[in-house]
Amino acid sequence: MLSGHQKNSKVVSPIKPEERKSSSLIEVLELSLEELKEKTDNFGSNALIGKGSYGRVYYANLNDGKTVAVKKLDVSTEPNTLLS
């Protein structure tokens, strides 16, 4: 049975803070549906980037100059799954 630390053991952090890339952080914005509609031309075809199995992806240019991707989920295509 072992308890505590062994004599020559070290605690090693898997990623040192200085090695972390700032690109690993994701900024999440909170926008109203009305603002999203305005910025995506009411989710129009001109702003459409692509579509996948769960919905379509649109681009939007925000007031602060950022360009973002907005995914509009299509609830009619969600798989029927049971949660336990």
C-alpha cells in the first residue's frame, strides 16, 4: 500500500501556462435573435457559408468589426435519442 509521495517523485503539469496558446481560448458572444437576423440578412442565402446535418452556418459582420460564423440549428433534423 502506498500513501503520500514517493521520495523521488515529481508533480508534473501536463501543459505549462507559458506553453498554452492563446488561440485555444474561445470567445462566446451573447447576441439577440434580432441582432443575428440583422447581421445575417435574416439568415439569407447571401450570408450562407454551408450546411451540415444539424443546420446551416452563416457569416455575420458585427459592429466591432469582427466577422463570425453563426450556426442556426435545425431542430427537425436532430436525431431521436433517449437520455437516461
